Amino acid sequence: MGVSIPTGSLVRTGEERATLVRRTYTLVFVSVLVTVFGASFGLSQPALMQAVLDHPFISIIALFAPLLMATRTRQQFPANIGFVLLFTFIEGIFLSPLLKFYGQAQPGLITEAAVLTISAFGVLTLYAFVSRRDFRPWGGFLITGLWVLIATMCLSFLFHNPIADLWIASATVLIFSGLLVFDTWRLRNVYGPDDYVRAAVNIYLDLLNMFLAILRILGGRRS
């Protein structure tokens, strides 16, 4: 899910903005690579994947602890980068059982979902950068939609309706697409020069949740 983090000082010069954008997307790119590496490591360790499945609450705590530390040390280099990369590595391990399931059940599905996610990411990012619109009003609407989505997902675990799961996954794509545009707009207009960790974590989570939702949609339709 996305993370709403208070903004810092405004970017005031073109050079500061360019530095912020470069640092942010470099960290996003490296985080994605580390997640892929973490997933590959998890897939090579059956006992570790089984531990993730057998102890979901412990796995969730281990996943979000580095993220919490990353937000608390967001301006303390290199600790901020280290905690972000640790979080993304554990995220890959956490996702490895799911990726193994889809990889075995429907070969090629993960690659297809990744291509669609990257394509959507490119289009939405470009739109956010070239658009002259003020996306500030989107924030409250999207955060409300996110909480409604979380509540709906919790209820869906009780009923396990395949049709409802597809609708929820579709809504997830829409919500996180909107959040990606909003977070990219904040990167261009709101975040300060040292807020690259905040911006990168938000964009990474938007991208990750879009990928997982697209994976669910493709997997559900083929099933």
C-alpha cells in the first residue's frame, strides 16, 4: 500500500528539482532490483518460503520494521538507504511463495504482469510530469479510497469470492494508479531536495501494488 508522509521544504530551483528526481528514481530502480533479488533468493530457499507461509504475522512484522526505521531515519544517510533496501529485499522474500504459485500454475504470467506494470508506470509518470493540473485535491480522495479498499480486502478474506477478488484487484489498480500520479506530482512540486527517500518509498509501493493487482487480474481471468 502507499504511505502518506508529511512533506518537507519546497524544491525552489531547477537544479534542486533535477537532483531530487534523479535521486528518487535511482532509489526506486535499485529498490525494484533488490526486490527481484530477494524474490530469487526466496525461491531458492524452500524452507524460507515455507516459514513465510507458516508464520505470516511474524513475516509481516519483519517486513514493515525496516520500513518504519527508514521513515524515522529518512534524512540520515546512509542509514535511510540501508533500511529502504533491507525492506525491499525482505519484500521480495515475502512475495516469493506467491510468485512461485503463479510461476508454476501459469508460466509467463509474471513477465506479462511486469511488462504491463512498467508500461503503465511510464505513461502515468509522463502524464504527471507534463500535465499542468494541480493534483492536490486528489490526495484526500485517494487516501479515503485506499482505506475503503483495505477494509474491502479484509472482508474478502472471509468469503473468498473469485468475482469479488477480480473487482477488488481492478479497484486496486485504479487507486494505486491515482496515487502514482499524485506522488509523482508531489515529487515535481512539493517535496524538498532531501525528501528523496520519502518520494522513492511512496512511488515504489505504488508500483509494487499495481504489479500485484495486475498479476491477480491476469491470473484470475485465465483461471
